[in-house]
Amino acid sequence: MALHRDRDEPATDPYFGVRLWLQTETRHGWVWAYNLEHLDLLRRFVQAPLREGIPCHDHGRKMTVVARLPAWMQQAKNRDEVLRAIARIHASLLHA
């Protein structure tokens, strides 16, 4: 998710520069995904009641997709809002 740094603007594809189709705005920023698998990964991560942290002996930066999510998406207090946004994106596919 680090390819899109401006949380106040809609996400665009870094290769082609076109706006991504799977996205919606929240009060904290934009939730977006490249495809359904990406959207499902986000849902499963946000939904998880327990998430493993970086081990204390591993000081290198983790470059996984979920490790690069904005802090507001990872916070438990925003879980419901992020899950509602993911549900809105998914519902938009059903209506298209």
C-alpha cells in the first residue's frame, strides 16, 4: 500500500496512473484494493482479533502488504469502520 501515499486523494494505479475501481473513502483516508484477493486479505487482517507483531529480535522492516498498511487501518478502534468500507467496496461489485 506504500505506492499510494496521499490519504486524502483517491488511489491510482502506479503503472498506468488511472484511478482504482475498488476503493471507498472513510473519515481517516481511502480504503482500496487491486482485486478481490487483495480485498479479502485486507478484510481477514482487519477482522483478526489477534495479530502477530514483529519479533523483538527482528529489527528489519517487514515488507508484507499488511505491514505496510496505514496505522489507522491497523488500529482496533477503527476496525468496524474499515470493515464497513471493505463491505461497501464488495457491495459495489454486486451492483456493477
